[in-house]
Amino acid sequence: MQRTEISTLGEFGLIKRLTGDLKPVQPSTLKGVGDDCAVMDFGKVQGDKVQSTKDLRVLMTTDMLLEGIHFNLEYVPLKHLGYKAAVVNFSDIYAMNGTPTQITVNLGISKRFSLEDIEALYAGVRLACERYGVDIVGGDTCASMTGLTISITCLGVAKEKDIVYRNGAKLNDLICVSGNLGTAYMGLQLLERERIVGDDKKAQDAFEGKEYLLERQLKPEARRDILEALRKAGVKPTAMMDVSDGLSSELMHICSQSGVGCCIYEDKLPIDYEAAALAEEMNLNIVTCALNGGEDYELLFTCSLDDYEKLILIEDLYIIGHITKPEYGCNLIGRNGEELALKAQGWNAFGS
Amino acid sequence: MQRTEISTLGEFGLIKRLTGDLKPVQPSTLKGVGDDCAVMDFGKVQGDKVQSTKDLRVLMTTDMLLEGIHFNLEYVPLKHLGYKAAVVNFSDIYAMNGTPTQITVNLGISKRFSLEDIEALYAGVRLACERYGVDIVGGDTCASMTGLTISITCLGVAKEKDIVYRNGAKLNDLICVSGNLGTAYMGLQLLERERIVGDDKKAQDAFEGKEYLLERQLKPEARRDILEALRKAGVKPTAMMDVSDGLSSELMHICSQSGVGCCIYEDKLPIDYEAAALAEEMNLNIVTCALNGGEDYELLFTCSLDDYEKLILIEDLYIIGHITKPEYGCNLIGRNGEELALKAQGWNAFGS
């Protein structure tokens, strides 16, 4: 029998291969695989039939975290891990311009973990849920042979007219991003460096003043505040997703799904000063980290040029470029005006 | 720091400890942790507010399967595993008297698995979805350090008036179960015995004529047909769940949540002839297997005595006892009239 290594396809290739030809049969399924969330219309019962409500939609997203792949418990506190595992799901709901409402939490737990460990993990999940107003409504808890597995599924709601998909970017739209990019990645580099050194006292010294980098990696927040600001300003993005795999990779998703190209500017990328300083110290190119680092959980979206005046008034929001014709491709304009094609070098779960 | 082994609490103790004091904050959450599914009312938008629809409900359930704990790939074909992983979720939706509509599929995949392996697994999930009319709407696919992890979350719908919870059993209600019990467990015993012998030719001989036992273990079905028969007969159960951990354990859940006791009769338990024969051959007590075996995915439910005449006309449905006052406890009446207290010896995920 033939044996094809999954690494030859990568995560997105595998997903395409497995789900590329899926055709929904349920009338309630409006959007299946291919965006930050699935979108359902569960309608209401009229007589014996379920009718579309034409207004309210249910969103669904899911995320799995595996020990040794997504996290290293040598430096990730269990409470932070639980918090992050919940928040990354909320981030996907916000990335559709929805509101997260319920989660289920599946845990696979090896004998290495005590009740106190799992309570710490769960306390983090619960804290995130409290902060974002989300209910834990179920889950499955079981033993595992090795390591810790966390699989969370999140539901959310949105009005039909508010939902923002990945495929709505139009020619000349502005490309915006919240917060800053590459910081979570630099936090990870710092944690990994000190782990290899293995000296706790030295690590404490190294971490001093860099708490923000660590927080971005260990305890990210979902940008609900940005959506609120956009709503207040009367701006609805044309396309949106959250930055989990890296800016380049996400931007290329928006462009390919919208059938457009893009142009972003190196000198417009929002970069944190501490992250840049650490990158220099570690001989890393901070722009590469910003483009491909991943785990920022910032919002990346496109807006009509008409919204420019409103956008520039919103705090912690940065216009980094614009949408072009598809034949232009996806490009970065460097500080000296040079043009570089973007590459989806984002985190590849099946890389070697 | 204190270290309490999780095995001292067991799965249900752990769940209670982690989620016992959860209080939903979302108005859409009607039922959280504690039944086969969570129940949500996403309502509809009226002006700027979300109003209850008073009729349609969304159900949510989730299940995680871990290699080495829930399945052994030495004898479980990947396609069957995918099928089963989906069906056990559908079974939970049916156990609320709902209809499954969408699933998300999370896979953690180690390097041991090829693309062809994962395609076989996914083909099983897809086949189950086709048969039950369910859409795959998302998922997360990532590498794992060791082994295969499958985490599926399922949504379903039900009219409010149709939903059956675990807590509605009333004094004198009849206790019913579909199909037969202990068969999936005997299928597992057979597979395990031949695995240990390790002789493929001998295994083929041993399996001959026992295909039904293997199918019950490897490729169970959810009892949608029983719900249809009940609907046609005009019977609505008062309490219901599916038998995944074993009859005793499930019945004790219904009784404790309904605040009642129960009495079931050994000679009424539906037992497959082949399963009984194999149990005898393997020196196992088939009644113990039926009570505690688990993974039958049959429906266990209670009905008003008034429905007796209707129930006895339904094929593959068995009345095994009745609901008593709580002070009676949960008891089995043996073939010689002896009374035995039921024990929740069902499969304990954290047992040693």
C-alpha cells in the first residue's frame, strides 16, 4: 500500500485533501470548513417546519492543543495554558465579528498530572470564560497514555448582517491590523532560550522588563475591544481573520479567498519596542518574526477606503497596506522601496 | 504542594470537582454540564435584542478518543474508528431526543500515520455523516508527539417540547432499553483474546460466525430508529440517556438525577445469544457484562406506565424493570428472586 508522509502536504494541504469536496446537506449549515468559524442558521419552528430566522446566526470553532507540540510545561504554567486554550477559541469567534457564548472542554490527562494540576488548568479556562462572558457547558475528561491534550469547541452568535468572512476584501480596501506583531513569537524565543540554559535565577533576571513579551506568549487576549471600537465608529470590515499562524499566511488566505492581491509596507508594521530589542540581541530579523511568528491573536482585516477617516481615530489600530488586483500577488514593500513576495512561512504543524 | 491522584476521584468525581459550581451567565444557555448534551436557545433578533424562540433548541455534545485508552489500532481498522468516533456523538444527541446536524473533527496525528491512514479514518467519519445526514463544518488538524487523538463535537436540534433529559423519571415508570447489552463488550474480549494469541489465521477462524459481536464493538450504530418508532407510537420518554458506560452506571445517573430508585430484572435483560455463548466459553458472567460492559450505544429510557400497550408493539425494545421510590435504591432482581444492589462499575477512565 502507498504511504504518503503528511509533511509533504502540510496542514492546509491535508485539510484540503480531507474536506475539499464536502457538501453540506443540512439546511442549517450556511458555511462549513474554510473560515475562522462555521456558520449555522438554526431558525425557528413554524408549525412542523424549521424556518430561517433571517437574522441570528450560530458560529462554531474548535482548537486542539497537544503537549510537546503546542506547549511545553517546563515553562508554561497550567493556569495560563487553560486561559490561552479558551481565549484562542474566543479569538476565532471575534474574527467573524461574533460574540462567544459557550464552550465545551475536552481533557486527556496522563498519570503525571494530579488533581491540583488539573484544577489549576481548569481555573485558567474558567477565568477566561468569566472575563469574556462565556459558559462552560460540557466536555469529556479522560485518561491519556502520555501527556496532556486540550480540545475546546466554542459557540458564538452574530447577526447575519454583522458577520465578516475571509472572502470579502475588495480592490483598494485598506489592510488593518490591531496591536503589534511578532511579540508572542519573541516571548517564545525568550522562554526557549532560558529553558535551554536551565538556570532559574538567570532566567528571572533575563525576564525582568520583558514581562509584556512573556504575557503575549503565555496569556494572550482576544481583541473584543477592537470590534467594539469599530462598531462605535460605524465601520464594518470587508474581510477579517485573527492572526494565529502569522501575518503573511493569514493575509494570503484573505487574498486567495477574496480573489485579490495585496501590498503591505514594512515601515507600517506595528512592532513592539521590547520585541525589536530582543530580536536584535538574539540576531533575529524582527520583520520576519512579525510576518511569520504567529500566535499574536490580533485581528487582521480589510476596510473600504471610505472608512479611512474613522479608522485613524481608533486606538491600537494600524493601516499597513491596501488590497490590489489579483495579478499583483501578495507583496511587502521594504524600507528602501524594494518589493518582496509574501510567503506563507507560518507555523506548519506537520513540518519536519 | 499537595498531590491528589485523579484515580482517587474517578471520572465523575473529577467532573463534579471541576464543574460542580458552574453558573451559566449567557441567557442562551438552558442546560450546561450534567446530561448527554448541553441545551441552548439562540432565539432570534427582535430589534436590537435576542428573544427566545420558545420552540427550537440547539444541542451540543463532545467526545474524545485517545489511542491506547479508547482504541487499539492492532485490531481496530481506521475507517471503523472514524465511523465510531462520529456515531458515539450522534448517539448523545439522539439520547436527548434530538437530531444531529453538524460536527467538527479535531485530529492529533503522530508521524507514524500516513496520509492514506488519515484518509481512511476520515472516510469513516464521512460515511457516518452521510448515513446520519450530518455535516462536517470544521476542525483542527495537527501533529502529535505520539499516537492518534480524535476529538469530535456535535451540534443537533430539537423542539423544546421533544427534549428528554435524564431527570424526568417518575415513580412506577417503566424502564426500557433497546437492542441488547454486553455485546460490544464481548466483541472487545474476543478481539483482545486473539490479539494476545497473535496468530492471524487462528483469529480469522475464531471470528467466524461472531461477526455481529465484532461489529457491535468496532462499528456501533446510534438508535435513531428507536426514536422514530417511539414518535410514531406517540410515546415520549420521561428520562433518557445512551448506554456508553454500562447499564448500571447509566441507570444510576437517571435515578440520582430524577430523585428515584429502580428495580430491574435479570431475566428481562436483552442478551444476544452469540454474546452469551462466548461469555460461557471465556468463563465470564454475561449478566455482569450486560450491566457493566459499556459501549453498547443503545438507548435507555423510562416511560409512563400508560404507554405500556404502545411500547410492547415496538420492535427491538425491551422493558427491563420499573422506577421505585428513592429509598428502595437501585436493585437487580436475580433469576431466583434475590435482590442485588446495582453498582456503577462501568468503565472508569481513571481507574488503575
